[in-house]
Amino acid sequence: MNSSEQDKLALAIELPSAAAEAATPDTVDGMAFARLYGEPLFKLPQDLYIPPDALEIFLEAFEGPLDLLLYLIRKQNFNVLDIPMSQVTNQYLAYVEQIRKSNLELAAEYLLMAAMLIEIKSRMLLPVKKADSDEDAEDPRAELVRRLLEYEQMKLAAQRLDEVPQLGRDFLRSQVYIEQSAAPRFPDVDTGDLQAAWADVLRRAKLNQHHKISREELSVREHMSQILRRLQHARFMEFTELFEDAIRSGKGVPVVVVNFIAMLELSREALLEITQAEPYAPIYVRLAYTPA
């Protein structure tokens, strides 16, 4: 191979490497570990220092020693009534050793349960002694099994309660204020309607006048009693009906006036009510409602 061929081969070797370096940030960007100032990193720096506590991952969170113990048993499908104390105790102690490094206060209650597990494990290694009544001795795990079953029942009940929709978390209560009344409320009688009704009564009273001269003493209190007696047997009475007797008997305007004054006096004393269902409707009079 002469010198010119060697130069061509060297050039062919250098060109692909230069082209690859130019195309690397665009083609291999998906395989980069990270980006530093916009440039991809394809391998970790040799002088990179990561502190030991820079990243901590907690895969499971337990609410107490019983929760951890129940998790270890259920995860490995152990029978709660026949717990392999050796395996469970070793796994439990391994977890306690981990949390002791970060939180001593949290590890205290776990250490208490660990001591209980070690005690149960030790008692199971001892030879079984029968009682005087020839009954089998109590299983050292019985108390622990009882506590685990009770805890599991309470935990499942708490989960079911948590699934129930809660106010403020799952839904909000809508509040609508509606004004309601037990009894129908009639509109107030307008002064103009009352004047028009009174004018009509006066007009009808003048049509039935008699030319009889007599002196008559009229009592407002007496007419008040008469109106009350008439309204006791009627739920409602039209305004003009209160004056029908006076008009038909021909007693004249003075009696009608006294009767009207008696009605106003009763209304002032809240003994009767003057109501009207709607504008321009007939006016009714009734006894005032008094609660028991």
C-alpha cells in the first residue's frame, strides 16, 4: 500500500467519527442520562458526588407495629392462626433496624412489638408443658393473633367508612333559602280600596233613608260585640255584609257609621283582620288568628 492509499484510508476512518460526533446530540438524545445547560449527558461524570441521604424512597407507610406485622403476614399469605414466628420476626427486625437509623422516636413502639415477637419465638422453642387438667397449654401466639384480627377488622371498617362520600371532600352542600309560611299571606288592603268600599256602603245607606225623627244613643262597644258574635260562626265575611242588617232595617247612616267605627276599633285592637286576596278583589273581614 503506497502513501496515497494510506492517506485515503486514514481520511475515511476520521470522517465517520467526525460526522458521528456532529450528529450525536440529535440522534442519541433519547439515551442521555440528563441535560446539563441544554447539552445531553451520555455517561456520568467521574467526579460526581451524591450525598448518602440525597434520595430516600419509602415504598410502604405503616400506621404502627400491628400494621407492619399484618402487612408482612398478608404479603406472604401466611395463616394468621399459624404464624411462622421465625420468618416474621426476622423480617420485622430488619424493618425496625432501618427506621432506627432515621427516627428513634418512631422506632420505640416498633421495638416494643419486636420484644414481644422475640418473647413469643423463645417460648415456642421451649418444650410444651401440659396443664394439671390434661389440657393443651395455651399457644404463645394466641394473644398476638387476637390483637391482629381485631386490628384487621378495625382497619377494614375504617376503609369502608372512608369510601363513604364525605361532606367537603367528595361533595359540597348547596344552600338555598326559601321563605315559607304555614298560613297563606294575603296582600295588605290599600287605603284607596278601603275608601272606595266605604263610599259604596254610604251610597247604599243613603238610598234607604227614612224620614223618622228620633233620638238614639249608639254604643261603639255594643256594635263591636255584635261584629264579634257574627264573625264567630263564619270563617270569612265580606266587608259589605257587616252593614247589610243596618241598611235593610233602615236605621240610616248613623248606625252604619258607628258600625264602621266599631270595625276599625276591633282592627286597631288586633281582634279582627281586614284582608284582600288581590288588588281590586272583594275585601273580607275575619277574626284575628291567635295561637294556642
